[in-house]
Amino acid sequence: MADPFRRCSVRCHGPSGLHRMAYLEWGRRDNPRVLICVHGLTRSARDFDVLAQALERDYRVVCPDLPGRGGSEWLKNPLEYQLPVYLNDLVTLIARLDVEAVHWVGTSLGGLVGMALAALPDSPVRALVLNDVGPVLSAASLARIAGYVGNCPVFASIEAAEAYVRAVHAPFGPHSAAEWRSLTEHVVRELPDGTLRLHYDPALAVPFRALPLDTDIESWSVYDAIGCPTLVLRGEHSDLLSRQTAAEMAVRGPRAKIVELADVGNAPTLLHEEQISIVRAFLPAA
């Protein structure tokens, strides 16, 4: 069966030279309404398959693999796995798409990239969905993520890989067996000997573990510079985005609309209709 999306790539420039960033494209290529969906730290573009299928009649949906993940090339210098390079790559992608304006859905790290772009003068971002992320990253969540990022075990079977994904991403909340299998298959790669490993460059951990993991990291000045309509989805049990931070996001900067999702931590997967419908309702209104 043919893929329901188009596989594309764009060559981007970073401090160490050129690298290729892969992206998936859904919907009509000539649709001027563009929605960019950017995944979390160790995830991939395929996380948005269900959301993209739900929205492709209304949008040209574009889902990149950030460098070092999925189908994108790994960076030569691991210290470049940081926000300025991601931001530059996404600006290059928007130029490739040849559009002046985009809507944005960003999960966790993808939301941080979206915040940074939306805060720039003359930003192309016209509506922003922050999926369980904000201008304060809690020390507790950073320590949790540091405990698994860069650890790339080899799995003898897809069942073993799924057990690992279920454990690491337990905060995703309840999912069906088929959903967990999909969440696993999209982030593993088969090695020549038939074993499986995670899809991303283990060196992602290098700059992450250089962060001050014993204190919260704040970027309120970035958030306060955002001028577009903003929706914040918060998992009820999230350790990355606190309820206090979400409440403050509602009264400063873009004065985001806050929706808390029950039985979820970091981060909502946007696989379920009750989550997708919130995004679907917000974007046209924005």
C-alpha cells in the first residue's frame, strides 16, 4: 500500500556545513493554508500521522524530522542539536514551501521551536498550538528526560522495543495495543543483523545533559513577544508544564487559551479524536 503522504527533504545550513532535513507532506501541494507539525525531543514526524490525516482536507500539512531524527541526517557536531539550528532549519523549510504564513503545532521541543519562531518580528506563524510545553521547563522533567535520552539499546524484537517505548513514554497516557505498536514502529530502525535500535542520534544527549538540570529553565521574554493566537494543551499529570505556568500563560504574552487533558502527562499524542477536535476547532478560529 502506498504511503498517504509525500516524502520530501530540504538542504539546510548549520555552523558545521550543510545537512539534509526530511519532511512528510500531506494534502494538496497548492493549498496556501499550511500547517507545520513538529515533534518532541526523541520522536519523529510520523507522530502526526493521525492528526495530518484528520486535517489534510483543510491544510497542506508538513511534518519535519528534526536533524538527527527519523529520515534526517545526523549533525557532524552534536553541540549543534540546539534551538538556533532547529529554528534556522524550519525557516529554510518555510522558504522551500514558498508561503508567507503558517499555522504551527509543536509537541514539547517542537513547541519550543514554534515559540521561538512566533516571537520573532514579522514572524510567519499566524496561529500556535503548544502541546504540553511553555516558557518554564521544570527541573523534574529535565532530570526525567536526561535519564533516557541518548540511551539507545538494541532490541531483539519489535515486542522488546515496544516494551521499552511503553516504559519511557508511560506519561503519554492510556493507548490501545495498536497505538503503542504504531508509536514504536515509527521510532525504530532495523539493523543489518535484524535487530532494532531507536531512530535518533544518541549524541542528542550531549547538549541536553549540558543543561543545568537541577533548576527550572525559563524563557518568559520569548513567550511575551508572541503576538499570534495561541492554544496550550496541558497533560493533567505533566511534569514539564506545570499548572501554575499554564495559568500564567493565559494572562500574559499572547494570553493563550489553556486546555487541560485528563489522564495524560508529557505529552498528549494527538492520536485521539477528543484531542484532535480541540486543535481542529482552534486553528480556523485563529
